[in-house]
Amino acid sequence: GLGAPDLALKDFDAALACDGRHCGALLNRGTLFFYGGQAALAEGDFSLGLRIYPRDVSLLTSRARVYASQERYEEARRDLDEAYRIAGNDVRVLNDFAWFLATCPDKRYWNGPMAVELAEAAIAGDKTGDAGLYDTLAAAKARSGAFKEAVSAQDEALLKGKAAGIPPEDLSDWEQRLRLYLKNVTYEQPRS
């Protein structure tokens, strides 16, 4: 969860009042806005941050998430392309780009083979054992039509997620995706 979002928001506001160029405060406040359902405010913080730090891939991928949530897929793709150009070995960039290419509701942006390549590179570069990377790989495999491999990757995500102590209610989306892959059905992000 988000913990105490009101207190966090006050802290980020205070940090930005002292230093309006504080990248971390802009990123974190924007993220808080986004998950609090305030996409326009999130976009504002991420865009301001990118005017100051145009090569910050966390800001780029975060803004891409906002754009995708607003069905502004071309802009999301542009930010993900730029993040990949800047930091093509960054695990989060690879994962976020793979997720977009595999799960975008607009089929014009689907690219299963590239999503698989990016997701596999994210797993290869990961040093933390992030279970979510396997969830992305499963979506990418399904998008590529490799449903048996998608099921295997989703099983691995669930196994790693449970071992990492991810609460069962948080794993329910992963279990739902596993059921799709068992039926040879791909997963798409819901439209806004």
C-alpha cells in the first residue's frame, strides 16, 4: 500500500518548497498522485521533472504509465522508446517497455517478440529476484503465442511472489492471468 499518503504528500510539498528542482520529490509526489487517481497532477510533476532532468528514466517510465492510463499510447510509446535509448540495460526500463508491448489495449502497439526479448533481458539483468519480472515475461510469451511458456513463467512469478511474502490478495491478478494463459488467451491492460 501507500502507507500514509497525506503525510507523504506534505513531505514532498515541503521538499519542493525548499528546492523546486528536487527530482526525487517530483517523482515520488507524481507517483503518489498517480496511484491516488490524480493522473493530471502526476503528469505535471513528471513533465516538470523531465524539463529539468530530461534523461531521467524513472520520470520517463512513470510518465509513460500515466499516458497509457489515459489511452495516450503514442506518447507512452515515445517515452518508453526514449527511456530505452538512454538506459537500455536498466531492468525497470526493460520490464516497463516489455509490459507495454505485451499488454497495451491498442493492438497497434503489440510486439510480442520484442516484449519477450526485453522481458528476458530484464530477468537476466535482475539481481533481486523480482517476481514481477516473470509476470511480465508471461504476458510477453502469451502475446507471442507461446502459451505453454507463458504458463511456466506465470507459475514462476507466483512461486517467487509467494516466497517473497507478497500478500495473497496482491497475487490474485497474477492468478487471474495464469487462468487466461491456460485457456490460450492473452492479457491486456483494461482501458481507462
